[in-house]
Amino acid sequence: MIPGEIASPFQQGEEYAFLAGAGISMDPPSNLPSAREIVRAIVETWGPEEERENLLGIENLRYEAIMETVQRLVDKNLVFLDYFERVTEPNDIHLFLAEAVAKCHPVITTNFDYLIEFALKRTRGADWDKLDFLLSKEDYAAYTRQLDSGVTRDGRPRYCKVHGSRKNMFTGLETPETLVTTLASLGRDRQGDTFAIEPFKKPAFIDMVKGRTLVVLGYSGSDDFDIGPLLGELTSLKKLVWVEHAPDASEPDITRVEPGKDRAGAGKPITLLAAIAAKASTPVYLVKVSTAAFTRSFLFPAVIGKMPQPSKQTHGEVRDRASNLRLFEQHVKDFYKGFPRIGQYAIATDVYRAAARYDDVIRVTAAGIRACSQARRDGSFPERESLDFESYFLTIKGIACRVRGELEEAMNCYSAALDIARRVGSKSSQANLQNNISMVMLSRGDLPGAKRVLEELLAMATGSRIDDLVGNVANNLGKLSEEQGKHDDAIKYYNIALDACSRTGDLALKAVITNNMGLVHEDRGNKNEAMQAYKDALRINEQLGDKRAVGKRLNNIGSILSNSGNPAASLEYFERALSIDKEGRDAVGECITINNMGVAMFSLKRYHEALTLFTRSIELAERLNETKLVLARKANIAAIYLTQGKIDLAIDTYKETLAANRKIGNVKGMASDLSNLVFLLTKAKRYGELLPLALEAATMYKDMGNRASQSNMLGYAGEALGATRKLADAERVFNDAMKIKHEIKDWAGLVELLPKFAVIYIFAGDLGSAIAACEEALDIATHLGLTDKVTDLNASLKALRARMDAQVHQGRASTDVEKTPPKF
């Protein structure tokens, strides 16, 4: 029996909506293959025999990623999915949903098979024209127009295929453009949240479930692409009931899901449902039961009012599940009989590349290149096509070599592929290869050369409307601009790249761009925005199963924590990233992660461990010929010298790295070196040297949009001017710095700056103004709870007031200057 708490919605007269996933079609007599079974059939048919076991062993081998590979390299229009037209026997769940539609309980499905349509034809006969059937963009537009005009659809049967299908089974029209079954189709034309349903579908979806109890059938909750996020937005639901299939459970196990409750280890459905309950403030239930048994024994009598008729055979022999799976596997094999060996290697290459399995990429691309050469020798494959494939193999091998830090070999691969592209006259391949070559140039420190190539490519790609190239090139130009400290330019390019991604649906590139925008936020001192960008990028990469990219995002999140005063917490992220780097043989990633771990150790005052990590990172960077990485790590070694009291050696090291960064035009590196030099020269009281460096750094940070660092550098400049008794100039510079601090509400920065300003007043003999500056700093420090600063400032004020009293007695007191404290 069903407990009364959940039984109450399932009574005649109640209003329901049903959301159905792929799991509903796996029961007999339909017996459709699961996503995993489809992937296995594809790999075992179109992958090289010697690679199949390895390919199927890839963790998180996504169905959508495999379908994208098939679409790119084998079957552009995914015609092989026509197999699903042959499966015409609906099971009891399909028949129930057809009856629900007939009773005006809307049904929404993400399935691209036609079994609910076959059940509807059986239920409604030729009366389907009175059905609101939403499949194409035009269908959704018409539905939304009626909503906008105030026409209610509650009195009509409604059925929505939210992920489309290759054909409209009612009209017979081909509708491949509606199909959402690849990563690109899941990422295309989204607004806001990456994992959101297309905007033109949302009004209809929301209208269909409004005020109803929504019952979810056939979903595992294993991914959060579009349905999960959408459910969290449905604030108008009466109740949400998620049926989790438990094959051996005929009696339901009911759980009321509490919003926001910590359910560590509870599994995907509970985690997803708890998030939905928290967002929507809707009663949410999880029902664990055999979906077919639940449909027959409860949903049919409660919602339809009668028991189902036994499923009837109408189209030939009804086979068992194993037989149907063999039929599908044979269909895949028959669809492309004699699929060429070269194509099999291309399939494997693409899958390994997407999974960041670069050792596998190197091995398979080598085999593919050999197969191309052999095919041209024996004439077994058209020469032009074999050359195209060889260029492809060389390109992907170059990408793998660059990741592994083998820049020379990467350049050799790109150059060889470019020669082929020129030989066969492939303009698009030439452009993509020039983009890849520019990234090697950037790694080597040739920023001007890389920029020249990329600007020419962007102009060409924009004019020719090659969106995938626009996205990649604009992202690379954004990265180059960020390296040069031109943050406004970087954001401009990243927005161009994101716009292109929205058209192509390239989620992997979107994650890269989002991450890179986080780097700009971090450079500007906007740590909250940076952290959110890194987390957004991490979420995409986790969904895509891209472990290498996940490592990079973990690295950036760790760096934010380390730089925000929580280095101990950052080490967990760095260790996870390092494990991924080593597993994927990502030499550049390992170099960066080890360096970041060194920074965290330095912050924890574990200097010996920090020095060991910095030294190891430099050795890796030098072996990789990564100029910028070498310079950044040498700068960290200089920080170690400072802890050893070797201030002159630290200064000399920063001067060396500054000169090298100037040579390659690395503005971001220059600004960092200048900041460190200014700090050390102040500590050494070498004011004449530091003044021009502090002003140069302030200008750089202003151009970069990092106003907090700009004001810090102005503070050092003011201190140097005061020490050399250029008091009027010092007061002007300090006022500029303080103005910025007030504008950006950097109150902690003001606490540091105001006592330095007070020193200028002391030099000028204006003790009243000096006291006022320190009192202002004390007020802020007290408000912020900076106890050490409060103690120091009280001591300074005590000394200043004593000095003031002594001057009063001598008749030389200055006029006190009132200061307006900041508003918090």
C-alpha cells in the first residue's frame, strides 16, 4: 500500500503532469537499449578492435560525447537512429502516459523514440489532430503566442518532446533539427545557466506543470544537464514525485526529501532533489520501486481510473530484451558495413582526446598516420580523404604533445598538418592550425607574434562566419590580452568567444572561456567573481568528464583560497589537481600545481617545503621550455631568499625576472615583479630606486583595472616621496591613493595607508593632522575587528599625543584638521 502522505495526490480529479526519461522504454515489450548499451554498440562497431576494451573502460564515457563523435566523423545527420522507428510496441508505461495525455494530464519526455506516439495512436486513433504536440521550434512559438494572448491550454491534451526526434510520427515530416542528443546540441542557444533548457521551450514547459503534481519517471538523476536545473526553477508545482527505478521492489519505499539537508553519500537523485526542494519550496518525494509495477498497480487506477489492458502485439514478433539488443547491434554494424580502418582510428582518437587520455591519443594517432600512408600506397582509400584524415591525426597529436610539454614535437605536428592542408586547399584546416601554432608561440613567450596571427585569423573567421574558429581564436586573444594586463580587451574577446559558443554549443570551450574570465576577475582583485567563474567552469568540466580540465579548475579554486588567507584549505584542491595531472601526464599542469602548492606552503611558513616545490617546478618549466612559467617560479624563489634574510639577492632576482618579462611583453608578470621590488626596496629604504618603479606599477594596475593594487603602489610612492622630503608631492599621491580606497571600499587597505600618510604630516610638523589620520585608521580597524592593528594604532596615538602635549607646552601646536570618517 502507498502511505497516505503520498497517496493523496494520486486520486481521480487531481491534476498531474508527467516527465519521462529513457528508463521508461527499457521494459518489455519495447526493450530499447540503454545509453550505455548504445555507446558499447557504437564503440564495438566503429572503434579499432584492439582499442575497444580500453575505450569502454574510460570513466564517464558520456553517451552525448560519443554521439557527437559519430556525428562529426561518421553520420552527420545521425541517420542510424532511424532504428527507433522499427520499435513500435509500447509497454505499459507508454500506454499509461498516452491515457494520461488523453485525460489532459500533460506529458513531457526527453526521449527521441516514438513509443509514446505509438501508444497515443492506439489510444486516440486518428484523433491526434486535437493534440497539442510540441516538437519543433514553431510548435513552441505557437503555444507561447497563445499563452501570451491569454488562451488557456488546460482543456486540451498536451504532449511535448523536449529533446526532439528525427521525425514527426504524426505527420511523417522529417525533423532532424529538433534532435538534442549530442553535447553541442545540449549547449547550443542557451541563456544564463549553461545547463538550462532552450529559452523558447521554457514557457510551454512551465505552463504544462503549473499548479500540478509533477511525476518524474525513467530518470536516474546521473547528470544535471537541462532537466535538473529546470526543475529547480519550478516554483509553482503542487508537489514533485520522483520515481527511482528499483527492479526488484514491487512495494514502494517513500522518502520525503528535506530541503538543504546534508546527504553526503546519498547518491545523485537525493542530492538533486534536496537542491530542488530548497530552491522551489515544493514538497518533494522520492519513491523507490519498480517503475512498471508502480504504473500498473498504482498510477493506472489512481490517475486513469481503471487497470491497464495487457500489452498487445501488433507489429510482428515481440522479442526479449537480449534479442532486441542484438538487433540494435546488428543494425549499427549493417548501417556502415566496411567502415574503414582509418575512420576507426579517427573515432578512437576523438574519444581519447575528449577524455584527455593523451598517451592513448599519441598511440592511436601514430597508428592512424601509418594507416593513411598505407592506404595511399595500395590505393585502398581515396587520396584526398586519406590526406584529410592524416592532417586530423597530426593536429590532435600536436595538441597532445603540447599538453605534455613537448613544444617542438607539437610544432612539428602542426607544421606537417598545415602543409597537408595547403596541399589539398583546405582553408578551414589551415586557419585552425595557425590558431594552434599561435598557442605554441605564446607558450614560448612570443606574444607579439602570436597576437599578429590571431588578429588576422579573427578577422577572417568573423567575416566568413566560422563560429567554431571565432570562439577559439577570440578566447586565445582574450588570454593573450590578459597576459598583457589589458583586461578590458580580454573581457571584450571573451564575450565574443562566448557568443560564438552559444551558436556552436561547444561546452568544453565555454568552460575554458568562463575560467579565463575568472582569471581576469582575480587579476582585478574581484575574488568572489573569480571564485564563481572557476566553480561554473568546474561544473561544466565535471559534467563533460574532462578530468584534465577539472584539475585546472581545482588549481584555480585552490589559488583563490591560498591568496585569500586560507592556504591550509587550498592544499586539498592542489593535491586533487596534482593526482589528475600525473594520471593524464599533463606536464604543464603538474608544473603549475606544484608551484601553487609551494605558494601555499610559503604562506604557512613551511619555507623548506616551499623551496623544494618551487625548485621542482622551475626544473619542469625549463624542461618544457615554458618561458613565462620559468620566470614566475624564479620570482617565488626570490620570496624564499627574503625569508633567509638575503634581501639583496631577492631584489636582484626580481630585477632579472622583470627584465625578462619586459623583453617578452608579459605585462602581468612585469606588474607582479614591480610590486615585489617596490616592497623590498621600501624594506631596504632604497627610496630613490623604488619611486619610479612604484609609479610604473601603479600605472600598470590602473590599465589592468586592479584599483586596489594601484592604490597600494601609490601608497609606496607616497612613502618614498615623504622619506625624501618631497612633502607636497607625497601628500598629493597619498590623497590619490586614499580616494581610490574610499571608492572601492577597501577599508583594510585604508588602515594600512593612513599611518603612512600620518608620517608625511609628522615630517611637515602637522601633528594634529597626523593624529587625525591615525584616529581615522583606528576607527576603521576597530570596526573591522583588526585587534593587532588596534593595539599598534593606540600605541602610535599615545606617542603622538604625548609629543603634541610637549609642543603645546612649548607653544608650537598645529591647528587640528578634522577628518570625515568613511561610511560603512
